Amino acid sequence: MSVHLKRKAKQSLASHLRIIAYTGKGGVGKSVISSATALKCSELGLKTLLMSSDPAHTLSDVFGVPIGAKETKIAENLYAVHIDPVDEAMRNYSTIMEYLVELFKVKEVDETIAYELANMPGSTGAAALLKAEDYDSRGSYDVLIMDMVPSGEALRLLYLPYLIGRFSRRLMKMIAPAANLGRMLEPITGMPVPSRKVIDKQVELLDKMEAVRKLLTDYSKTSVRLVMNPDTFSIMNAKRTYMQSSIYGINTDLAIINKIMPESVKDPYLTKLIKAQEENSIRAENDFKPLPVKKLILYREELKGFNLLKKASEDLFDDEDPSKVYYSGKPLQVLTRKDGLELVMSASLPSRDNIEVERIGDELILHLQMDFGRSEILIPLPAITFKYKLKGAKLINNALHITFGE
């Protein structure tokens, strides 16, 4: 590995923490690819932390060393940590949860059900993401590789500060001193009043969530990377994540198709599978344009241990710095119009005469006539479009404008 590449990698991250979040459906190999990426970054001289919230403790299996809740050095410049999202959620949210439980119990809700109701959807996922902000503020690492699946609920929860707004937070800070007075009125109202501790914790949590949102939406710092296998289901899952990340303003800079059968395999039994993988890979590369797509073969043995991870990292990144931002762009924009909505897709598409648009349920299908033949692109639609009908589509300056209305 060249000294020049190491120096260049160090210089590019001199001022901030680089965050790369690998996501994909279960079984696609994102833990292995996260580990290979982290190993490559560490070899470039970047102090790298690999973080996982997988309850199965996958990182320990991949590296063959114990990895727990404390940051563990597993190689030169390489550290790993396994966080428990439930513990993180309780650390950030327990005070507020206890108040909500008391509120439900006053209404004679069973205590077990009260805790279920008080546990906001996505709170454990959001708590795992809050940990990234902790590492960014500490400034101890050059690169943070996150082996996790940021769910839609967690991402939506991080936008809660926008809904409540700065005015509401200032108002909560103003009324906090009067919380003790409010508790004197509990016998009259029959409802528990939040203590000053609850209000302060709520303000603190909202401020942290806003800091995380700013961190995640900073294209120079944070990227989501999609991991998929060359099959229809995992590719469709990756498309949904791509769309969702775009809606929330998070940059996706790279897609990786993993576990592709090598060309050297000639077994007749696998002919049909190999052909399907080839077709799915070509279709995925076309569907994700202009997003860069990398490919990794299915190896003869399970990718475990430093030697095999090093081999995978070289096959995947060669002489590149994997911490760089491979692509920066917003593939999908949702624009509100007086009479409905407009979706704007930036993509490499053929002329307007070769595009047909069809809506089926919560998906949009683009029928394209390409150089290699007819192709269909499935686009998962955001929930806001569900109440509208598809009105039409136009290709303007290589961007597809799709209109929805009553």
C-alpha cells in the first residue's frame, strides 16, 4: 500500500469524523463488508472504529476475538465496539418513559401494556444512531463504520425536533421551574405533571436528536452504503432504503452487490442461478445510476478472520481509499404543489419517447426501452403519494418529473 495513498487518506479527514453506515436486509453480508472496509481504512493509517448494534454479536464471529460494549483494539488503528440499542435507549429515554407509564397507569392501563405504549417506535434504532453523535463530539477517531440497519422509524424519530421546533424547546425550558407548582395540582386534575427532571431530559434529548440529524445530513461527513445480493428481494429492499435516505436528506454514496457467483464456476446445476444473477446485477447497475456500484464474488469459504477480510477488502477497493465520498447527490426530491405533488428523479434515462410510467399500489414502474432491450425500474413511492393519483410524467433536462394530484 503506497505511502502517498495513506497520506492522502489522512489529509482528506483532517478536520472531521467520517461516518459510513452500511445497511441491507439480513444475510446479504453487510457485517463482513463493514469489517473489510474498516480494516482497509485502518491500514491506510486512519484511526477507525467499527460499531455494530446487531444482537447476535456478529463482529466477534467475523474477527474471531471478543468484542463487547467497550471499544476494543483489535489491530493497528482498528477498534470495534458492540452497543446494545436497548441500553442506549434506556440511557437517553428512561426518564421520559417512566413519566409516560405513570400517565397511562392513571387511566388504569395495565403496567405491562403501559410500558409497551411508552416505548416509542424506532426509539432503540434512534438510540443507536445517537451514539454516532457521541463519537463525533469526542473527536477520538478518523472514521466510524456503522454495521447497522437504520430503520424508517428511527429516521423519522430523528426528525421530531423539526416538528416540535425551537420555540417549543424554549417554552419547555421556561416552564421547567414551574413544574413543582404543577405537581401541587395533581390531586385536582387527577393527572401526573412532568417533573423538572423529565422536562430537562426531554429538552436534552431533542437537542441531541437534532445534532444527530445535522450530522447524518452532512454530505461531507456521512454516507449510507447499500449492500445487496444479486436477487430480486434484496435489490428491492436496497431501492427502498435508497429512496428513504434521499427523502430524509441522507447521502447514499455507494452500492455493493455481494455474493456473486464467480465466472470460473461452470457447474450445469448452477446455470440458471448464474444467469439470473447476471441479469439482476445488470438491472441493478442500471436502476441505481448514477450511483456507483461495486461487486464482490461469493468466496469458497466463509469470510472470517483477518486474512480473508484483507483479501475481500483488496478485491472490493483495490488501491482506493474506502473512506472517500464516492458520490454526492439526491436521486429523489418531493415537491409540494397547489394541486398535489411532484417527484423529481435524477437518473440516466432514455428519451421521453422510450419511457412509460405505470403505478401499481405503492410502487411506480418505469418501462424503458434501452439499448440492450426493454427494462423495468420499480420505484417504491413515499407514503405522502398514497392519497393522490398518478397524473403524468415528463423528462426535463435528464430528470424525470412525475406529478400526482386529486
